Amino acid sequence: MKGALVTLQRGEQVFGSSPGPGAPTERTSTLSTEQRLDHILEIATQCIARDGYTKASMRTIAAAAGISLAGLYHYFENKEKMLFLIQFRSFSALLRRLQERLHGIGNPEDRLRVAVLAHVMHYAHDKPALRVCAHEFDTLTGQAHEEVAHLRHQIYDILRAIVDRLLEKCAPGSSLNAHVATMSLFGSLNWLYQWYDPREDRSPAGLAQLISDQFLGGLLGASSPANQPPQHNGPPR
């Protein structure tokens, strides 16, 4: 994932600058700073996804990344900063992908399909990041929590706007709750790491199409007049 240095700079703005230099070990000494940061964050994501934030120690992450503990503390003076950077870069990348893919698309059904595909493609091959983002969001505190929450709200706002437009276009006057529908869609997307295996299940593109078909079918089907609750003008009988 690109932008590791930019991500680290954001972490330093939130947590303060890292302490003095650390010496990388042989396994990472030939990498550029950007590559080394990417490598450490990827390994840290895997360790936290596997063991949980509390049990994944800095020493374990350093050993798995092939870097000295001093070298790890050179970039990340505490574990929460590392957790923040994992979530910040993952949500930032997803937000950027959504904005780029949706640019110039007006039809709300097309926007829904593009947004779902962008989400599935983003996490299909990086399920550890999705697990960490889903399970460890509330582990963050203070400004770090606020920054990641802001990114999550921006992503929510994009999908909520799509759902609103779908209901306006295809089901004007529907009693369906747009927030509930939007959160139901996120429920389909954010738990893929629990079961989805692209080697055995359908491709990410095929999965995105299935999720979109089911969501649109359910949303538009439930909003049809035949499925609306009866309206009573008088007192209940």
C-alpha cells in the first residue's frame, strides 16, 4: 500500500515525533524507508489480526518483521500509534478508492455497484486489515479515535447518499429506513474476513455483484407498494 511516509507523518502529528534512530536488522536493511514502513505495518496488521491488540506485543511484531526492537521503536514509540496508522491508512485508501471510482457516475444503481465493488476489492486480499479495523476501532483513544471515526463517517456518508438517492428514484415515499438499509449493507461488507476465501468462493468481482444484486433486490422489492404496511386513516379496529 502506497503512502507509508505520509501515513507516518500523520501519526507523528497525532502522537508526536518518534524518538531517535534505530538500527534495522539484516532482513530490512536493504529496503528504503518507505518499503520498510510498509513491511512493518503489514506484519503488525497480521500480528494484531491474529493475536488481538492486547496480546500482540511490540517484541513479537519486531521479531516477525525482522527488525530490532530499537528499530521498531524508532518508527512507533507505542503500540497505539501503530494501531492508529494501520486503521488510518486502510480507511484513507478505501475512501480515496471510493471517491476515484465514483467520480462522474450519476445513476444511483451504478454508484451502488461501483461502491460495493471498490469495498470488496479493497479488502478481499487484505482481510487482516479488515479484521483489525472491525475489532480494534474502539481500542483507539483521544485524537487517534476521532481521526479514524471521521474517516469512517466519510465512508458512511458516501454509501448513505447512494441509498438515499436509490430510495428517492425508485421508491419515493417509501417507509424504509435509509440508515438501517445503509448499515445492513455495511454488515454485508465488513464481515467478509470471517468467511470469504477468494480461492474457494467466487471472485471478488463476482462476490461484489452478488452482494449488490441481493441488496438492490431486497431494497427495491421491499419498497414496492405490495410490501408496504397498510395505512389506516381511522382509529384501529
